[in-house]
Amino acid sequence: MANAEEFALLETGVDAWNDWRSNNLGVRVDLSGAKLIEANLSKANLTGADLSGASLSGAVLSLASLGETDLNKAGSERGCPRQDGFLRRGSQLREPP
């Protein structure tokens, strides 16, 4: 289950999130199971975060840092768009508006 404080901070925006992350690099971020539907996470530092089971349908992840991020079972509300480390047909990462 996602850490409520970390989730609330991410909701304030990517700039605030990245400022916090730059000062808390040792923290294992827990956003597991978070509903991030249509969230603009462009340029977000999500390195090493636990996003397992998170709903990412329509989320913008362009230029996001995802190294060592746990995306196990992360995907859309209807199911995981990833299978064996690859995006299924129909899944898209789109540029921010």
C-alpha cells in the first residue's frame, strides 16, 4: 500500500517531488497500488520506487527516471499493460501537452 505522505507530496507536482527526492535519495519510495491514472509524471525522479500494482493508465512518464523502479503488476485498471518486461500492444507513453 502506498505511503500516504509520499503520495500526497507527488500530488503537489513533479518539481516539489524532485526537490524532496534530491534530499532523500536513500528513501525507498512506496507508491505500490497508487492510483496514478492520467498523472503527469514527466521528468519525475522515481528511481528505485515501488510502483508495483500501481494504476498508470494514461499516465505521462516521458523523461521520468525509472531506474530500478519496481513496476511489477503496474498498469491500467483493467490489467497490466506490461508482460515480461515489455509493453503490450496498445500501451503508450505520451509526451506531455
